Amino acid sequence: MTRWLDSPPVLGILLSIPAIVILGGLLAYPLLLGVWLSLTNTTLGSAGQFVGLSNYLAIAQDPTYRGAVFYSLFYTFFAEVGKLALGLTLALIVNQRFRGYRTARALMLLPYVAPTVLSALAWLWLFDPQFSAISWLLTKMGLIHEYINFIGAPWPARISLIVVNIWRGLPYFAIGYLAGLQAIPHELHEAAQIDGASGWEAFRRITWPLLLPITTILVSFSSIFTLTDFQLIWTITRGGPTDATQVFTTLAYQKAITGGQLGEGAAIAISPVVLMVIFAWFVMRSVREERSVE
Amino acid sequence: MTRTARFFRIGLPLTLYGIFLLLPFYWMLVTTFKERQELLVSPNPFLIYHWTLEHVVGLLTQTRYLHWFGNTLLIALGATLLSVSVSYITAYAIIRLRFPGSKPFGTAIFLCYIVPPAILFIPLGEVLVKLGWFDKLWALIPIYATFLVPFCTWLLIGFLKSIPRELEEAGRVDGASNLLVMRKIILPISVPGLITAAIFSFTLSWNEYLYALVYMSSPDNKTVSVGMTSELISGDVFQWGQLMAGALIGVLPAIVVYFFFVEYYVAGMAGSLKD
Amino acid sequence: MPHLRRRRFLELSAASAAATAIPEAARAAAEASPWKPEKGASLQLLRWSEFVKNDHVIWEENTKKFTQLTGVPVQIQWLSWPDVSPKSALSAQTNSGPDITMGFYNDPFLYPDKLVDVSDLASHLSHKYGGFASVAKTYAYHEGEKRWIGIPIGVPGNAMNFRRDWMEQAGFQSFPDDTEGMLKLAQAMKKQGHPTGFTLGHAVGDGNGWTHWIFWGHGAKQVNPDNSPAINSEATLASIDYVQRLYETMIDGVASWGDPSNNQAFLAGRIGLTMNGISIWYVAKDQYPQIAAAMDHAIPGYGPLRVRTTFNTFTQAFIWKYSKYPNAAKEYIRFMLDEAQAAPWVDGMRGYVTPALQGYWKLPIWTSDKKITPFRDVLVGQRFDGFNGTPGKGAAQTMDSFVLVDMYADVCINKMTPKAAVQKAENRIAGFYKG
């Protein structure tokens, strides 16, 4: 009996049961319910009927939804680019040894660690058109003459939210890249130095290619989170001004929860899954490449 | 490196990053210790002219902050423990035991990662009600596991792959069972990977808001984020001092954890990237 | 500030002293009440967090009295008000949660089938306390099913908040009682360096409050009685023209304003006129005494339509059908709105909540300070948000998607032509009301 239990196939399946139970019951099953919901005309408190893809067709014609698609993608793209560039640079800096490097590494993680709702409130105050400390400082320095309208007009609001997203997610990239950098064998760099390669050349030809797998992983994981960001946007702009910063989740929430249109709300929420499957495909491809190397 | 070169390569960029990353925390700090009037009218918003402990004291005595803090800690630790253990045995099963169907299973787990919570909360709520888990504080532990297990499993798969097979085979020669090998040989080597997964899980559970808001209803079951937003925002009056004080105190446990474990965290991530 | 802490202490101890003594009238009313709590009943109430501290303190104390008298324990869950609707949505969908919810606006009309008929309680309260304000019925009575699905509680009222000192400097002796007059005042104050501030952002209370008032005041309406869009009208364009002129007098950045923003700007002396609840004055009395002395309130003025067209955040209590103790729930609501409990509650809030029961407009608090009086009258002339249609999903979505606020913001901030903005609003309204 114990022998049978210890055989890899049996033990393997046994050990997988907890994950199957948790993910199957609390994730896959509700997700299927959600998909079903999106194919019905369910409203809050009353069961709906199957209506096929008509919710999807309806949202596709809705200008607010199209605006949300645009901003979701815009937000995700620029936030990812920003996090990648700034996170990598920060990792390169703290990868060096200097006095207090450990403190620096711990402190740089703060934005990632702070409860998002509360740090978003701090940003809300920093973006205030009247009381912004940032505007105050820039005015004193003579760089601007009137307070910046951070979140009171469509484009500034869109950009401000991206900045906050970068702020929060940058540490995740920095720590990931730091790990990536430490996984690179020292000998490679030494070899490059012997060859007389400049710092930039060494980075381009050795470091960056070796960081590609972690880049794919960081970007795709983070894109999934960014694309479905809710708390930050909801706290700071609630999708405003004039729906300029509406994204999939805020719109779905508005539709389903405050408006009671569960079916249509579910369709809005499910629609980005296609995009996420694409991101996921990138991750799996990179994981598979690692396997083939192995 | 000369001092100037060092300044340009480390000092200056680090200062700029510091300003960007820590500005909101500085803001929380001054807001916490400044008198209310100063928040709106002050010659220099970055300075504190009249110090006060009123907000911190108010937070600790007029609200149930410590209770919320305890709840959050309990949930975060529970979810971390559950997710890391489940992920570890799952990753071990997928990578080391290679049972039939292990590859598609790994892919399936990964796909779970792409399901955003904001989609799920109505249908998941129905499931919870059927299970009778509604408004049970501990129910948040398995709920959080749904978004923690996929990432942790992925991370640990990478980590376990980097452990040479020979180690295990040596154990097997001694006649040890798979379970024993997993516990006695692989587990100790996996510690950096486990710590990485644990820190990740702890951080995300500590910050979660939506599920804690909608699935818990008794005042006893509030977490820090939910408690603060529900009791320190009175209509259109924000208790800025207390809100920011709570945010700062709320960051503390994570800071402590990171300060001591950041090197492990990096090492663990690095380990899971090596092949 | 030791005096503050001392005052709080006094308030708290006064309240707890009251808890031990249940007024005879309350006891008698409870005994005479037709709703007897079920055996072994216990209740959960979901309530929006207080806007002012005393609301919380006195509500809890009254609840304690209820438990003392009836033996029914009541657990109150306080939630910040925008968080109430996701919880209610989940309750409706899963048939579980609190027994009673205090929600807003169209909430009960999103899931009327899930709510207990409270017609008996509504008529009891209405008879006893001078009837409900006219808008209250729209927010609690289901026309189609001919039954009350909620008990109107009242509104945190919106009135004009202005700086009397600056108004006088600008050459006005009293606050104008029409919107054109107010605009002239706003322009004069702006010339003196004191701008106004009305939010054009997605602020649940403040954004909707002032835009609906101006919109209706010009004779505009979003839908017809059959819920077909009616927004595309000259009246709407006239209201946009007004808002554009008013926007000229506003401080920068109003499109980013949330509900707290105008409070903060007013308390900091940055604006001289806004529309808000009594919270600015309430906070000012404790923390900014000079502002409290210099400011005053007025009822929102007449638009060209020449009838009162106010709009306030309406709240009502509803009982869920899944509740095992509907009679206890009814008795609880009755008890809380009974004079012995409601009077000290309304008084203690210093005018923050204007009750829907008109009998409570006679309480001494409303005339105790002239600055409170305007808030007594804000329910007179209040319309239902989906005027001139019926409550339900269309109205709920129109307001929750900030259609009116966005229409004005589109013109003021996004430089859209008024016609295009109206067209956009009309399309959105048509989408929300269909099906």
C-alpha cells in the first residue's frame, strides 16, 4: 500500500489535489459562472435567459466601452514600458555594493508593499488641484506658475494614473531584475571586460540577452495585473473626468454593481481575457524555452 | 571608481529614485504628525510647524485599528502558509514526479493566474454562500490562495528545476520514499524559494481590498484597508491624519519582513531563474 | 486641542447615560407596536458610515435601547457610503447578508422582488409623523407592484455654502434666491479674487447634487414619463450655457474634485461659494472658528423655471426577503424613527440629515441656529434623480455613470460643443433605459 502510494503517478496526483480543489472550486467554477453570466441577460436579483453573444455585441457598440478598451491598453502599455525601464535601471544601481545597499533594497520595495487603497489616497492628495505639495514645490522653484491640473483633464489624468501605477509596480520589476542580474554568472562579465567591451556593450551583448526570460515573465505577469487594475483608478478618479480614465474593471463594476446589469457587466469583465491569454502565451513560451535549454 | 563617478552612477540616480518612490511616504509621515489646520493652510506643506500625536492616538483609541491589524495579520499569515505549502507540493509533483497529465496541469495552473478578481466577485460570492463561508474571516485564506497559488507554483517550479537531480537520486539509493526525499532533502534546499513565495503571498494578502470588503460583513471581520476606508472617511470629510497614520503603521510589518528577508527574496527569485 | 477631546468626552458620556434610561414614551410605543419581534430574533444592519460623529454615537445608543427593550441583538456594519452598493448587489444576488440595508437612490428598485413589503410600516410612520416629503415616495414606493419596498429615511441635505463677508464685500446684502442672481454674485466675488467651486468630477454626492439642481431649474429633464430620452432640448442647452458662465467663476481643477474637495477648499479659504451638506460648517465650528463665523448657508435658488428643484443624496432603509426576522426588522426601523429616538438623533447631528418625515422638521435644532435652517427645507422641491421617468435600472445607471456631470464637463473641460455633449448624453441615456 505505502509502496503504491509512493509511486510517482499516484503520489503526484495526490499531491496535486489541494491545488485542484482550491483553484477548481474557488476560481475555475466561479469563472465558468461568470462566463455563463456574460451570455445571459441577468440583472441583479433576477435570473436571466441565455442571449448568446448579444451582450458582447452591445458593448462593442458602446463608445464608453471603446474608450475603456483604448485606455486599458494605453494604461497597460505605458505603465509596463515605464516599469520595465525604470525597474531595470534601479536594479542595475542597487546591484552594486555600496554603503547601505541593503536598506536601499528594502526601502525601494515600499510602494509595492503599502496597502494600495491607502497609498492611492496619499496620491490623491498629492494630485489635488489646490493643495498639491508637488505643485507647491514646483511653483516655489519657479518651474511652473500655476498649480498643475493633475487629474482634472483627460490627458493629464490618464498620465497621472500611469505614473502612480509605475510607482507601485516599479519595485516588483526592480526586485525581479535584481534577481535576474544575480543569476548571471560573474565569469561572463569578466570575460567581456578582458575582451575590452565597454560597459554599454557588455550590457547590450551579455546582460540584456540573459535578462530576456525574466523580462518576459515580469512583463506578462505585471501586464495581467495592470490590465485588470481596479483599486488604484477607482480611488483616484472613479473613471473620470468624463470617463477618460475608465478601464475594463471600473466600467464592469459600474455596469454590474451600481447599475445592476450583471450580464453586460460580466461581458465587459470577461472581454480582456483574450488579451490576457496572449500575455500568458508569452510566459509559457518563455518557460518552455527554459525547459528545452534544460 | 572615483568619487564623482560613484556619485553619478549611484548617488544621484538613487536620490532621484528615492524622491519618486518615497515622496508619498514622506507625505504620509508629515500628515500623520501635523495638526489638522496645517494640512490646508501652511507656509510650507513639507514641514510640520505644530507637531501632534492626536492622529496616532485617535487611530489607536477611537477606532479598532489594532483589531483590524490583527485580522489582517492572521489572514495574511494563514493565506501565505496555505498557498506556499500547496504550491510547494504541487510544484514538486509537477516537476519531480511527472505523473501523467502533469504538463497540461502545470499549464492549467498557470492559466488561473489570468483571471482578474474584479470579474469573479459576484459568482465567487454565490459559491461562498453555498459553502456557508460568507462572513467567516478564515474564508479569506482559501480565497486569497486562488490568486497566490498560481504565481507561487510557477516560482517554485522554476526553483525546483534548478536543484540537481543527483541529490534526490542519492536519497533514493538509500531507500527513502518520495515523500521522505521531498521533506528531508528537497525542502531544506528550497528555503530561499519558499521565502520568496512567502513574501510575495504575504504582501498581496496584506493589501487585498475587494474580497475583504464584499465577503465580510461583521465589524469584527474588517481588515486594515476596509476598516480604515469605512471608518475614517465620514461622508465628504476625510480624516487625513488618521488615514495616513494607519497607512504608515500598516506598512511596518512588511518593511520588517523585507528588511530581514530581502536578500533571501532576491536569492530565491534568482534561484528560480537559473537553469 | 484639549477642549475638543473634552467635548467629545461629554458627548459620549451624555449618550451613554441616556442609554440606561429608556423614556417611558419609547417603552409604551414599543408595547403598542403591531410588530412583535420573532422569538430568538437577531438583526444585522448595513449602514453607511456617519457623516458626522454624533450620527454614529446616537444611532448606536438608540440601537442599544432597542436591544434592552426587545432583547433583540443588533449588529451594525458601518461602511463608507460608496461601498454600500457592491454589498447590496451581492446580497440581492446571493440571498444572504444583512437583514436591513440603508441604501441610496434607486437601490431598492434594482431588486424589488428581493425586498419585504413595508407598506404597513410606511403608513404607520407617515400618519404619526406628519407624512413623508413628496420625493420620498418615489424613492421607496414601487408603482408597478403598488407597495412600499423601503422606508424613506431622509437626506444629507445640500445647500449653498458661502462666505458672507466676501459676499458683502462684493456688494450683495443677501444671498440671491435665483440662479442668475447667484451667477452675478459669483462673478463679483471672482473679481475680488474669491472664486467659486462646483465639482465636475465623478463625485457621487457633490457632482450630482448641483448639476441636477441647475439642470431642472432650467426646465430640462432626462426622460419623459415613459422613460424615453427627453434631454435633447432647448432647456438643456440653456442649462449648459449657464454652467459655462458659472464655470468661468470657478477655481482651477474642479473636474478632478471628489466629494471632500470642496470642503477642503472652502475651509482653506480658497473658495467663497459651493454647494455642500452641513459638513463644512460642522467641521469649521470645531476646527476653523473664523470660517464658521464668516460663512452662511442658503437654499439653492430658483432657476428660470421658478420652482424649487433641489437634489440631495436620498437614503432609505429596506428589509431583505431572505431575512428570518422581518417583524423584528420592521420594529427596529419603527423604533429608530420613533420620536423618542429620532428626535435626539436628528438634533445631535446638528442638521446633517434632513428626515423624510415632515413632522421632524419642527424639531428645535432647525431653528437653534439660523445657519442650520436652510437645511430643514432642502427636501421641499427635491426631485427624483430620474425625473420625469420612473426609478429603476435606467435611472440608476444614468446617475452612477455621471451622465449629467459628464455632459457639463464635456463642454467646460473637453471643449465639446453643447449640441454634441447633449447628443452624447442622449445616446447614453437611451442605452441605459433600453431593455
